[in-house]
Amino acid sequence: MYQIDLDRPIRHDLDKFSDEEIMAQARQIIHRQMTSRRADPFESPDRVKEFFLTQHHGLKAERFDIAMLDNRHRLIESRAMFHGTIDSASVYPREIVRACIETNAAAICCSHNHPSGVAEPSRADIDITKKLSQALALIDVRVLDHIITGKGYAVSLAECGEM
């Protein structure tokens, strides 16, 4: 986890920036660190949850993202694939298959947010995960997890036994 160096002086000029600007910069820094070849692989649901929570922070409508991984589960690229409304987003497996082929992904983790703040999986969430797993299996790409993010927490379908 990240720690604050209490011996360093605190910068008091941060109030020049909005919360959104600070979060956007934080997301860029985390994304750079996670895409670094030195970065730890996506091997635990907690790591994947942390990644997608930063990506979905502050979103007002549903967004479906994928993290495409190499055969060692290191991040190749993440993409916001589909944008929806306040309570749904249409997901097209064909587009995800295309993205996996373009990046030569061996596996993916997918995620979407629930703008309501409640990250409990719906039957539709479970069904699309199974549909994606079947489609991607045809091209030898594994779906490792589907993370649903809410306000400050996330739920892993793998941890729930729904994968």
C-alpha cells in the first residue's frame, strides 16, 4: 500500500486543483505503475478490485471496462469498452473478442460500475460474464474475474463462485 512520508513537508498548494483533477492525475499514475513490466501481475481479486475502483471513481453512468493481460497476468492494456446509462450498459462480446485479438491477450479481467453505489451482482451481470467466457474460450482467452464496483468497494464474481 502507499504510505505518506511524514518527514516531508505537506504541499499546501493542492487546493488550486479540484477533486476531479486530483483523482484524474492519481488514476494516470496508478495506470502507469500497473502497466509497467515491473508491476505485479493481476493474481488476486484484491489487486483487480483496487485497479478498477480507481478507474471507476466518480462515474455517473455505467461503464464496462476490460483489462487485457499477458500469459503471466500482467496488464497489457485497459479499455473502457462500453458506456451506458445510470443503470445499464450494453455489452457486445464481439468487440471484446476484437480487442483481445488486437492486443494478443491471453486473459482478461472485466469490470463495470454500479452508479447507485451498490456493487451487488445482478443475474444479468452473471449471465454476461458466462457469455463472455464462452465467446473468449473460442480464441483461448480466459476470463479471470468480473469486478463490480460501487461506492468505495467492489465485488469479485470469482470470489462469489460465479465464474
